[in-house]
Amino acid sequence: MPATQKTAATQIAALRLDLPDPLPVALTVKQGTRIAGVSESTFWDAIRDGSVKSVKLRGRVLIPTLPFLRRFGIEPSPVVFETTAD
């Protein structure tokens, strides 16, 4: 299946949750709050208490995408890249 084709479930989930396409390895706090549907202060509390796993990268807090989505029961379809012969 070409990388541009997606399952209907993934398209619906991305549309409803305003997920970036393609999914990045990590989300910003702002993206996480939109997906979770909570305020930024609630999201920061969840990061501090460990409910939301995060990674600090040179002072920037990022949320690993797959574990975050899986916590909400969302399992993104794998992306398949096909190479072409030159």
C-alpha cells in the first residue's frame, strides 16, 4: 500500500483529533492539550505527576506521540514507505 493511502479509521481519528499528518515522533504541549481536550495547566499537571510521559530536549518539553495516543486507545496505522528502483 502506498504511503499516501490510509485506513478509514486513521483518517477519521486524525480528522476528529486534529492530528498532524504524518504523525511526528513527538508532540508539543499545545498539540497534546488539543488532542486530550484539557487545559494547558491540567496538561502540565499530568506531565509533572507522570500521567503523561514527556521528554525534555534542550529546555523544550515534548510528548512521545505513540505512547500518548495509545493511552487514549488510539492505535495509528503503520506508515509503509515503498522505494522505487532507479
